[in-house]
Amino acid sequence: MRQRSDGEVTEHYVVAVAAAVFRDGRVLAMRRSATRDAGPGLWETLSGRLRLAEDPADAVAREIAEECGLRVRVRSRPVTAYQAQRAGEPMVVVVYRADAESGEVVRTAEHDAHAWLTPDEFAATSTLAPLVRAVFAAAALPDG
């Protein structure tokens, strides 16, 4: 929270995107490396913060390319958005669905494991309830 010059307290949110990447009805789950400052060992989807003046759809495509190297088609409309906390900072996460077109997952140092899971398997693996709900919503979208 920050206090403006007129005394009003305002919240500033970090804006992030997440990608529910699907292949053959399964979502790509990534486990955060033990060395990560936030959420070590946590199973999630690909995600990252927006850069200044970056379009959210461009940010999700960039994050997918940076974090796993798959060729994907990102759906143009977000699936959902939710509020979360990361290291005590309030953040808004905008979730997109992407469909894997080609390639194999190449992990970076950010993640130490990955798996292609059904939405039910993802729900049993991840502790991030809003993200689990987003994966089910993304899975329910029609193909294409």
C-alpha cells in the first residue's frame, strides 16, 4: 500500500499472466525449482509478470517461449483473472489458454520438473485453488 500526497491509501497490484497450455486434453504442469524465492516446489502452469506497457496476450506468448520453448497458439481471450499474493505483494493474474502445436518442453532453471496432467490430476497436484479453477475453465473451452 502507498499513501498519496492527499493522504489516500492506494493499492498497487503486480499484473501477471498464466498459461494453461493443453496437448491432447492434458495441461502442462511445471514444478518451481527449490531455489526459487516464491513458491519453491509448487506445481503451477507457466506464468510471469507483465513488462511495462506490454499487452497481456503478448506477455503470455513471451513467457511460454522463455519458460518451455513449445510452439503454441494462444487463445485471444483470457479464460479468467484472479487476485493472489506473492511474497506479500497483491497481484492480479490473467489466465489464457494455449494449445501446443509442436516441440518438446525444455525447462529453464525456474522449474525442475514438468508433467502433462489431466485437469483432475492437476487439481490433485497443485495447491493453487484459483489456478486449478482456471485450468478446469480452460479445459471446458471448445477446441479451436
